[in-house]
Amino acid sequence: MDEIKLPAVSVIIPMYNAEKYLEECLTSLVNQTLKNIEIILVDDFSTDNSLEIAQNFVPKFEAENKNLVIIKLTQNSGFPGIPRNVALNIAKGKYIFFMDSDDFLSDDALEIFYNAAESFNADVVDAYMTFEYKEIDGKFKTTGKIMQNSKLIEKPALETFDIAKRIENIIEIKYLNTVWSKFFNRDFLVKNNIKFPAMTITEDLVFTFESIVLAKNYVRIPFVGYFYRKYDDSTSNSPRNMKRISLDLIEGVNCLDNFMQSQKFFIENPKYQYRVLDFFNQWFSDKIFKIVFFNMNLTVEEVYDFYRKEIFSLNLQKNIPLTAYLFVSTNIYKMLVKQQSKEIEQLKKLLQDKQ
């Protein structure tokens, strides 16, 4: 195929029962100022009218010299990353952009990403700022949202080449770990075999971690153009199947561990292996376990029983990285608590002596 005819960007959208907001999502893509794009919509066996809505958009994209490719899976995958991987295998664009079927873009979003990527020959472009489209009392309100802890930037900038510094920035949330805030060079993803893991939650973190570590040119832009819809019945705020949570935790730890074991930097700097797993476990716990356990009113003893039955009763060989992490972190925590208790007692004694 003549390279000049290949799309500049492939937009990948997993779709499952998205009829409520899909039209707004696709309309924002029809309106993109960057014309040479393809949209790959992977229907994860929807049971509503999502597929019909998508098919009605085919002529609208054709009228704008854009291509809408619709793939229908024969059964529900159960994982948001699986449809994305399916689309990645057929994408033809020079760059890849992921978005969710209930979100939408400003008209110039893809053009801004594309220009930044071309200017810096970037493997990854990261948008510093997004819009949060949040449901409040049944109505959606838009607010600009900075989700990182790093300093505000005023123009596109090339990030450090120092892997250790990048990892520190990930751990300190100076880089956002969502895929929809990023723009990827497709050849870079293919060359490094970067795929989404079979996880129902936090799969973005694994994908973006590998991308940020491996990217040669990693660029950040002060861009506001992605509208992330956050609503009251979001699945991320709902209690989930306990078994599925345990499998996601194990899968995430193992994926990160396997990746780090294959990289020279981590082999030569084992302290970062622990720090990355600690970050992932803390992130996972804060975002998921806290919600589930608090909503279900479980006691510490019940949480322990869950861990013991659902995680450590599984294949021990498969759980080695998680077991090692939990053993070390738990005992370090206990030692720190004991040390702090001693220091508090010493301070109390000094205060009493002064009185």
C-alpha cells in the first residue's frame, strides 16, 4: 500500500453498551480538523443499540474523508484492554490514540497531538491537562482538571531521558497513567510489543508505565482537549467481584514484574523493582480496595481472610512477586510503626521531665 495513503492517526475505541453517549463521542471525531484519520470501533458484544448508532455514522465519516472501521466481537471479552489489542493489530495510522466511548474531544485535539508528535519525532505525547465532564445532581458540568503533581508547562517540552527520573515522576504522579491522555507512535508500540493486560481495572497503568520507560522521545504538552466523562454510576466507583479483584491484582503485579525482569535498567537497579510494585499496589488499593471494602463494611479480619482465600490459595508459583512484595512491605511497615511508637514515648518522657 502506498505509504502516503496511510492514515496519520488511528483512533481506537472499545465499545460496550454505549448508546447513551456514543453519538457525542463519534460526532467529535467527525469534526476533527485533522482529516487523514481512521477510527477503529471494537464492539465488545453490546446488547443495546450501540452497533446501529455506529453504523449510521459511516457515511458521515466518509463525507469528511475519514474512515470508520467497525469490528464486532463474537462474545464479550470482559476486559477493556482486549478490544484495544484487537484494534492495535489492524491499525494502519502512524500514531495511535485511545479514547473511551462515553468521552469526546475538542475539534482540534488530534491535530495538536499530531503536530507535537511530528515536531519532536515523539514515541509518546502526553497531555498535561484535560476536561472533566462530571455528573452533579443529574447534570454534567465541565471543569478543567490537572491530574498530575508536576509544574504547569506553557509549551510542548521533551521530557528527561533519565529512566530513573521518569520512574520517580510516575511514582510521584507527575505523569498521568491514563492512555486517553496520550498519543503513541504505532511503530514504537509494535516494536516493543506493548499490549494491554487481561485486567478489568488499572490496565492503563501497566500499559503507560511500559511506554514511558521505553520511549526515547517522551513529550508533554499543555493541552486541554479531552473531555473525560465521570458520572455517578461509574463502574470504577462500584463494588466488584472479589475474585476478579484478586486476579487483577495478581495480573498487574506479574505483568510489571515480567517487564522489569526483561529490562537491563531494573536488573541493575533492583530497588526500583520494589518501588514500582509498591506504587502499583498502593494505587490499586487506594482506587479499588478502599472503595470495595468500605462499601461492603468489611473488617480487617475479613479483608485478611479474603487475601488468604482468594489470592494465596491460587498457584503459589504465579504469586511469587506479590508474595515477596507483601511480606517485605508489611514487615517494614510494622518496624516503622514500632520505631515511631518508641520516638513518641521518648518525646512524651522529655516533655514530662521538662514539666
